[in-house]
Amino acid sequence: MTENNGKLLSIKESEDTPNGKSALAIRNVRLFIAFRVFFNARFYYPVFTILFLDFGLTLEQFALLNAAWAASIVLLEVPSGALADTIGRRNLLVATGILMVIEIALLCFVPLGNPDLLFAIFLVNRVLSGAAEAAASGADEAIAYDTLKKEGDIRDWPRVLEKQMRIQSIAYIGAMSLGAAVYDPSLMQRLASALGMNVQLNQDITLRFPLYLTFIMAIMTLLTTLKLQEERPSVEFECSPSEDCGKSIVQAFKLTLQAGGWILKTPFALVLILAGLMFDNCIRMVVTLNSQYYRLINLPEASFGLIGSGFAMLGLVIPWLAYKLVMRHSPAYNLGVMAIVSTIGLFGITFFWPIIGLLPVALLSVVMYMGRFFQSHYLNRITASHQRATVLSFKGLSFNLAYGLIGVMYSVLLVFLRPQLAVSYPDLSHAGIENLVFIKSIGWFPWYFLLTLVALLAIARWQLQNTDVYKTPG
């Protein structure tokens, strides 16, 4: 057995000591689940793109704002995780709640009619949203997992994940359905009239209704983080109100470098992260484009929110299936399952079957749920407590960086395809050309996935040749 593998097993053995307390009886575990629910139940998700456009922004500005969001996550992901390991996970999660309250409040109250002001406010919103995502990433799992390790049995962590993903899916279903409904001015006007309310509602008014609901979730997120409990960080440099925090910042970056070095020296951790980003970046890019895909398979736009809610219901079943898979089968077997399902789904969407084309999208949603479950389970099992948040943040950083890179590559692909198709089909309208460009671009995704899968398998064979950790269930 290699030295690294021996370290992994020693960590695993040290963390497998049961204390007998039920996981859901532990305060921080319950608050972790509540935090995930409140932080992610964003009622504007089903109308995300058209919300920006109805405020008065252009598609180009929308693209720039999402680039700013991704950039802020990439820049802050690892430093935030390292700071969580030094100044405290709770402190960083409280900051997450504050950032979410501010970012949503900006959109709730920004005045309409001034394009420059709107873009500036939305830019601040996207940066704060990215900062909140980065601050939350890793810190919430780390505080819950370490509390479970101390007060309960860490072998219950898969059960905690299953419960968290089920409850979050239920909340997501409600947010998707209600968010799309309250955005519709005609529906809200009929409801107001039925209730005897003498008000006139239009799109300028109802476009904020999903934001008001999300603002309530932001307040609940902040209140939840304030209830978390954590012991002072056991690190060499601590930051208290009476001390200069410079040492903690330096220590944070030292932890960042140490965690990066640990990942590179730990073959199973490296392969885990590479596998996760391979699935995530390709499938997440497809999911980002799903509204245009739905339109081209003859689905009405009014159904998009219901479709999203339907897919969220997979979260009630897939965590249970993923739990069974990790308990009964090895990581290598589970990787194979995800690869097969992903390949079928990615090739399936290239046919653009009317209505039935939802089935391959459902398969890709299944892979996303499985991937999140497997990543959290396996990575937490092999990571030591003192750098858990940092390593989890490294995972988030790599995922978002890969997602940003595939976004750039996709933009280049569109630039490459558009003039060629315009020459080949001169009689098509502008809208027809755009639709054809989209259809042709989707055909590249399964081949990109297979190429990255081959690269992953080559790296995994090289890195894991002296260990059998990837063959062991649990």
C-alpha cells in the first residue's frame, strides 16, 4: 500500500468512531439542511433570463453579468474556504446570509427606466451573489460534517445528504412553480380580481414578485446562520476582535496552498475532483441552455416552470438511489453508471424529439443529482477536518472554472458555426439561422463529453494504479 493510501485509511478510521447520537437530532445538522433549503430556494429561477430582459437589460448585458457572477465565484472560492478554516465556518456563513439579503434587496428596490443605473445595480448584485456562493461553498458542509463527527456517527452522513437533497428538492419544486406563477401579470390580475382587490397589475409590477419571495428566503438564510454553533478554530493563527487579522489572512492562503498540494498528492481526491468537473461542466452548460431547447421541441414557454418542478421531483428519489449505490458498489462502478447515463442523455438531446425530448434531459438531471451526492460523500470521507472547507472550496473553484471555460468554448463554437450556416441556408430568416446554429451546436456536446471521459480514464489509471480505494464500496 502506498504512503498516500495509508494516510487516507488512517483518516477514514479516525473518523469512523460512532457516538450513538442520531444525526438529525444534532442542531448544526438540522441547521445545515435549513440553510441549504433557504439559500437555494430562489423563486426567480424559472424566469431567470426573461427577468433580466424585462427589467430593460439586453442579451449582451445579461451575458456580461453572468460572466461577472462566475468570475467572482472563481476569484473568491478558495480564499473563502481557507478563511472558513481559520476565522470560523459560522462567521463565513453569517456573511453569506448578509450578502444574500443585500443582493436581493438591490433588485427588489432598484428603479426602472435608467439603463445605466440598472446595469450598475445588476452588476453589484451578480458580484455579491457570486461572493455569497463562494462563501457558502464548503463552509456549510464542513461545519455540519465536523459536528456530526463529534456528536454522532459520520457513517450517517449519506443519510444526512439524502434528507437534505429531498427537502431541498421539495422547496425547489415550490419555488419553481410559485415563482413562475407570480411572475405572470394576467394570472396575478385574475387572482387579485377574484379576491376583490381593486389593483391594476402589469409586468413592471409582477416582475418583482419572485424577488420579494426570494428576499424572505434571504432573511431566513441569515437567521439560520446566526443560530449555528461552532467552537473556535483550532489553527495556529486565530482572528479575534482584539487581534490583527492579517495573520489569519496569511494563514488562510497557507491553508489554500496546503490543500492544493494535498489534492495533487492524493490520487483518489484528484481523480474525484476531475471526474466531478468533467460531468458538471458539460451537463450544466446544457441545462443552462434548456429554455431554448424546450422551445425547439415544441413546448410552450408557460410550461417551463412546471418542467423544472417536475425535474426537481427527481431529488426525492435519486438521493435514495445514490445512497444505495455508494453502500453497495465501488466508486469505479458508480462512475461507470454516471458515464453511461450521461452519454445516453447527451446523444438523446441531439435528436430534438418533440415533447419526448424531455426524457434525455431528465437523464442528465439524474446525473447532476448523483454527482453532487457522490462528490460530497467520497470527498468528505478522505479529507481531514482542519482543511475540509478549503478542499471543498477547491472543488467548487474547479467546477466553476471548468464551467466558465466551456462557456467560452461554446461562444467560440457559435461564432464558428453561424457564418457557415448563413452561407449554406441563405433563404432562412435570422431567427431560423439562430435556431439552426443552436441545433448544430448541441451536436458537439456528446463528443466533447466522450473526449473528456477518455482523458479522465487515462489520468485515473495512471494515478490509481497503486491503490484499490476506488474499488471499495462505502
